[in-house]
Amino acid sequence: MANLPPVLPSCVCLGPVGAGKTLLLKKLKGNEDIDITSTSVPTVGTNITTLQLTNEKEIVVREVGGAMAPLWNLYYKNITRIIYVVDASNLCQIAAAGVLLYTVLAEPQLKNAKVLLVLTKMDVSYRQMRNEALLMLQFARLKREISQSVTVMEASAITGEGLPAIKEWLAGVKPTPPVKKLMN
Ligand SMILES: Nc1nc2c(ncn2[C@@H]2O[C@H](COP(=O)(O)OP(=O)(O)O)[C@@H](O)[C@H]2O)c(=O)[nH]1
Ligand SMILES: [Mg+2]
């Protein structure tokens, strides 16, 4: 039987060690029966996951472990989408995550990539931490200095919050703008 040529990933999933990339991708793939204690082993090397999206579409995502950050740039070829995962409950890690994100987005090979910044672990974070997290990432400044457009989403791999929206983003579905609340 002829081997099919390997499909190259068009999406990379990056972020610090322990940010929640592996669990998020597993949940996006639909592995419901995850023993969460088994996912705390940091990813060594890279993991490739194929996600089924709407309309029979699928996308191949490569997770590159946070410990490999100095080598992330080996995996940028053919990449059109980046999921950058940050643990919103761990503000200590966030400033460093912002610096790393900046180096990723300054990479010429990725200048046309679409970027999704996922603030995950929202199940153990306060709502206000979204703003704290964006401040600590120096997000306003980052947005001014990079060419890519960045979408920010909140998620939890434990409750499933935000996962449908991430899949829609991967499928290229434009998010519906929030309905403006009428002032009373
Ligand atoms: N409470 C909570 N814990 C999470 C979530 N996502 C991941 N974790 C936990 O965070 C730890 C690191 O997750 P992992 O996916 O291995 O991180 P990675 O290094 O970025 O791949 C594990 O113990 C996970 O169970 C989440 O959304 N909420
Ligand atoms: Mg991992």
C-alpha cells in the first residue's frame, strides 16, 4: 500500500510550558475522557493533531513544547495560523509569555499569519484577569508594532468554554460581533 504523503501542519500551537496547549488541543479534537493528571507531562518535541472542523474541513496543528521556544522558528514553514496559549491564571508567567509572543510575531516568515491568543484556564481565573493578562502581555503595544491581526479569546479545557469559538476561528468563520447593549 502506498504511503500517503504527510500533510504539513498549517497551524502551530505555541506558548509557555504548562500553559495548557496539549489539553486544549485534545479537547478540541474531542477526547472527552481525559485523565487530566496524565497531561501534566511537558511536551517534549512536537505533537501533531488533526482537528475536524465544520464543513468537512480539517486542519493539522503542530504543538511545539514551551521548552523548545529557542527552536520554534524551525516550524514556521507553511504556517498560516498561530494559536498562542497563555495561562490566564498564572500572571507570573505572563510577562515572559508576552516577550516570547513578540519574538514569534516579529518573525518575517509569519508576517501574514493569522494569530489567535488564547487566555486559557478561565475556570480558575477571575474574569478581570483577562484585562490584567492583556496588560501584562503589553498587548496594546504589541498590536501597534506587529503586522498581523490578533484575535483574543478566553477558554477552558476543563469546562469547554471557548472551544467552539476556537474551532470557528480555525475554520475561518468570522466571529459574530457582540450585540451592542442598549442603554436603559
Ligand atoms: N484548571 C485548568 N487546568 C488546565 C487547563 N488546561 C490545562 N490544564 C492543566 O495544566 C497543566 C498543563 O497542561 P498541558 O496541556 O500539559 O500544558 P502544555 O505544556 O502547554 O502542553 C496540566 O496539569 C493540565 O491538566 C484548563 O483549562 N483549566
Ligand atoms: Mg504540551
